Amino acid sequence: MKRTMLIAVALLALALALGGCGDDPEDAEEVTATTPVASGLPSEGLDPMPTDGANEAEALAKARELLPVERASGDWEDVDFEALGASDPRLVAYLVRVDLGGQVALFEVRADGIAHNIYQYQRAFDSGSIIWTPAEESQGRTSAPVSAGEINAAAAVESAMRDAFPEDPFTVSIHGYRFVYSAEGAGTMTFEIAPGGSLISVRI
């Protein structure tokens, strides 16, 4: 359990820190070169979600561009890029940001429409396990929910948060989109992309 929490903390810190690069194209290039990070992504919960919203479509286009970039980087050993490239990336989760009392936390909502703590899809939403980061350290680009998928994801997180913090004012916004390439026998490669198209993280 301690090891799982440490991984979750590390991944959340990476997502929040790198998200701050979303407004600067030069910073976006630096993020693309992120050192590969081990994934705690479970095998379930990878059902595809619609990408007909403007932000989702933009993120999908970016995900399609990034696989050949990562292949050319030489940073990934034993990844079957040819097999992965034969598939199209699919949107599997919205990343949702909550600002409350000068702190920020991230959550995810997958195709089942249920809010979960970030990188903890295998567990029910738990207010006691929320990882908070000072807002001044988490200035990544976000977007107001507009598409049906974004609105539903934000509403799921807002409902879970309201149950946990009934009297506290907070705001909910879209932090990013998680796309997965997968192929039988080749595993998965995951890209998290912020509104506007900048890369938050990439991992296998």
C-alpha cells in the first residue's frame, strides 16, 4: 500500500508540475521529452469515450502526432511501436481539476462515469486519500467543461466532492485527456494531454 501511494503521489506531482507548461509552446517541447514513467494503470477501465468535442478532437490529433515522436526519441526499450501504431489512440479518461481553499487536486472519470482519485481507478472515491497541491504550484492550463463528455465528467467529480465537502466552495475544470494506444501482445502506451494540446505525461 505504501508503495502504491508513493507511485500515486509521484504521478500526481508530475501531472501538476508538467501541466504548468501548457501555455508556452517551447515548454511543451520540453515536456514531450519527459523521462518514461512506470504506469499503475489497471487493465480494466479502458473503454473508449467519444471525441466529438472540440477539445477532445484537438487532444486526439495531438495523441496521433506523439506516437512517432516517442518512437524517434529512443527513450523506450522493448516497445512494439509498429503494433501500437496500427491502432488508433482512444480516449479513456477525463482528468478533472478541483480548486479548493488555495489547494488543487486531480481526479479522473472514465467511460463508466464514476469519479475516482487520480490514478486510483481500482478504488472508490475517497476524500481521505485526495492528494492536495498548493494552487500556486499548479498553474497548468485548464478548460471549462463544454462538450457532453466534459460536462458529465466535471459533474461526476463535483457530486463526489460535494458529498465530501458540503459547505466548502470549490471550482471544477478540465485538466486533461488520457489517451491509450494498445495492441494485443504489445501492451499499452498512455498519453495525457492538456486542453490546448500540450503533453502532460507519457508512460507505458
